[in-house]
Amino acid sequence: MLRRIPRFAKCMALGGIGFSAIYNMDNRTEAKLLQRSLRTFYNGLILAVDYKLYGGDIQQLPALHERVANRMFNVFEKNGGLYIKIGQVIAAQSAILPTAYQRRAKSLLDSAPEVALSSIEQVFLEDYGTLPQDLFTDFDPHPVASASIAQVHKAVLPSGQVVAVKVQKPAVQKQIGWDLYALRALLHLYEYIFELPLTFTADYIEQHIRKEVDFENEARNGQRSRHHLEQQSQLEGKVYIPKVYPEYSTRRVLVCEWVDGVQLTDMEKITALGLDYKEAMKISIEAFSSQIFISGFVHGDPHAGNVLVAPHPKNKKKVQVILVDHGLYVQESEKFRIQYCKLWQALFMLDLKTMTEICSEWGIHDVNMFASIILQKPFVENKAVHLQQTSLQDIYEFQSGVKERLKHFLEDQQQFPQELIFLLRNMEIVRANNKTVGSPVNRLNIMARWAVRGIDDYDEEANRYHHHRLGLQHQLRATWRRFIFSFNLFLMSLGFWLVKLRQNTSRILFGTKIPGFEELLDQRMKEQMYLQYGIQIDENVFDA
């Protein structure tokens, strides 16, 4: 036994030296692949053990959530790159998580530090064989914006055209494979430990993340989206997508037309330009609704920084909305697009039969819960549940059943249309934009009308093909459904304007601010999600 100790010690020493050497080499690289992967797996295992060892003491539950949320988001911030983007996805979809996660997620929205000019120059040397100062007649070394995977510099082409140059951070291409592998492994681990459906969307999400770091794909997305919007007479001239210069662009550098604009939710600056921020919000919701219900090609990240407002070039008093950052798009199947249009129509007509049929085909077994998620407002087919006094024990008993409800909600995972993953993200961000400026626009009505327009376009095409089969009875039924739908929209519009009247009256007569339409929907949603499903939602979860 004594003879084996030196050999063991020698192996340990050599192993330690080898690991230290590899670690130091990794530390000198910008990608830091080893560090980031070790940090992910170590903390991932700690989180799983922490939850597994939790003994069921409800007094300790808030501290557990706080501890785990801080550890998880610290990893996102330290690792940077794609981890920040993944964390931001969680931040935008955190309603079903405990409040500690919802609060902690907000700090990640600004966690995108810029990289040094030398790193940007290295990208240009690898992609162009020259420095940016040689490619452009002027190149600002200081970025005007920095995001999770890229930063933007202002430059001037030899032609004199001012352009925005989006440069991918050099470590991203090296990190992406390792990062996605590590995250997929953790999803499998958590699915096994917690018995929740987590991995069925992994392939779909990974596919879109890989596309997002290909700027040639982003250029194609922008051009395709621009073509669709130009076909919509209702949006003609109101929405603009900057021109791309493909001859100057690569997979890691995107050069496009420079546009001056103000963020969609910056009311003061928009008003200072002499423009109507309400009109800007309405146009933005119209644009994204047209994508969801008409083209089926949908922007996946429509936060206020990607939606700019500027005076219309032909009439400085009118609004033009400018859409930027087209890296993340989702393509709906035609079948899903039509079903989604019909689902929205059915929601407003309380057509439970149609809703149930569509949800069943999608593998969703809780129609009310899904309807609430889609509308982002409470949907209760019977009499609304009123708020009641609850104890800490009540809260625990409610939350202890959430896992089973969620498992039942997605019982048939293979049937679930994965387009909804990014579609719901789009809708939640658009909703948050509207709420941030006081809910000046009736978002639900706008979206519902575009949904019906999607159905009408489809029916018109079907009528041309089946004109000899569709008789008077079909036309009368369609007319009646359209009347019922319009009447329900009228009632919702009436409620929206009554809230606006109350807001304005309180502001003018008493100088007080009361909740807007979206905030009232938030309150009702939080009540219903808790009382029906035991899910507690933080008071600011829907904030942008």
C-alpha cells in the first residue's frame, strides 16, 4: 500500500499540472471554452442538487429560489455571448418561474459589454484581408451599440453612403458549438431529475440560434421581410427596413444603410420630433401582426431597441417605423398559420369547439390556460374566479401541483407546433412595448383584425379554387360569424376607451396616474394564473 501512494501522488501532481497548463492556455484565449463549460456544468449540477435536497419546508422555499436564481444568472453574465441571449429569452418568458427568477432576469437585459477595437480588426483581417479603416473612408472605432453576439459601428462607404456596420464578436463562432452542447446536456439532466418536458424543443431552438449568428442569413431575412411589408397596402410607406449592402457583407459582418431613429418606447424624444408616439405604436403592432397572420415569417426579437421611430421622408409630420436586427426569424407552416388565425377568431367568439379542436391537434390539453397565454389576458369560459385570502400553506399546495399541470399541458410533445416558441416571445415583447408607454393602443383588437384578414385571404383563395362548391349557406354562415366577431371587438374597444377615459380624467382633474389597459390585463392575468394554476407572477414581470 505504501509503494502505491507515491505513484498515486505523482499521477495527481501530473494531472494537476496538466490541467493547470490547459486552463492557463484557455484563459489566454478570448473564447475561454474550458472555463465557460466547466462553470456551466459545475453550477448546473449544484442547482440540481440544491433543488433535489430541498426538504419541502415552505419557509425555506423563497430563499432557495433566490439562491438558485442568483447562481444561474451569474453564470449567464460571466459566460457572456450566447448565454446572455439565452438568459434574455428566459427573462422575456419568465412568467411561470418564481418571483426571484423574474427579478434577477431583468439585470441581464443590459449585460452585453463591447469588445476592443483590436478584436474587431481581427474579424476584418480574417474576413476581408484588410482593416476596417482601409475598407471604409471613415470608421468610428467606438461602437454605437453592443449586443450579446455583435456590436455596431458607424462608417462611410467610398460612395459617401453612411452605413451601420454590425460586427460579430470574434469568440462567438468558437463558443457556439460548446455552448449549445453544454446547454443541451443540462436540459437532458434536468428533464431526468425533475420529470418535466424540457428537451423536445432543443433541436428547433438550436437551429434558430445557429442561423442568428450567420449575418448572410440575417441579410436575407431583412430583404424577405421588406418584400412582404411592401405588399401590404395598409402599411405602405409606414414601415421601413434598411437596405443591405451584400457586396460589403460576410457571415460575420453586416453592412446596411444607416438610419437615425428613436426607440419606440422613448415617448419624450418621439414627441420632441413632433411625432405621435401612439401612431408609432399602432404601426409597429400592425407590422408584427401582418407577419404573424399574413406572411407567416415573423421577427423573433421586436424589443424597443429594434423598433425605431423617425419622421416619414415624404412628410416630416408623419411617422415611419424602422425595423432593425433581422437575425432571428421564425417561419410558420401554412397549416399552422391558418390554424392560428382561426384560433384567434375563436377566442373572440368564445367558440370553444374550434379552440378545443385546434388545441387537441397541437397536443395541448388545457384550453383555458393556453388561451390565457395566447391572449396574454385571463380567459375563463365560466364565471370569473374572484381574488380570495390565502395562506402560505395554500401557496405551497398550489405550487406543488404546477409540475403535474404543466406535464399534462404538453402531454403530446411531438404534436406541439414549435413555431409557438418564438411566436409567443414576439407577442410578449410587443405587449411589453405597448404597456411601457401607458397602453395607448388596443393591441388585442389590432391583432384580432389581422387574424381575420388572414382567414379571409385564405377563404378568398379557396373560393377561387372551389367556387362551384361553395353556396349561399356557406356565405351566410361566414357573414354571421363576421358579425359576431365584429360585435365582440366593439365591446372590447368600448372597454379599452372607458379605461382611457378614466386615465385621462384622473390625470387632468386630480393629477394622478392610474393603470392602463395592458396593466389591468396584467392584474387579471396574475389573479387567474395564481388561482387556477398556482403560478405566482411578479408584479413587474411584463415590464419591458
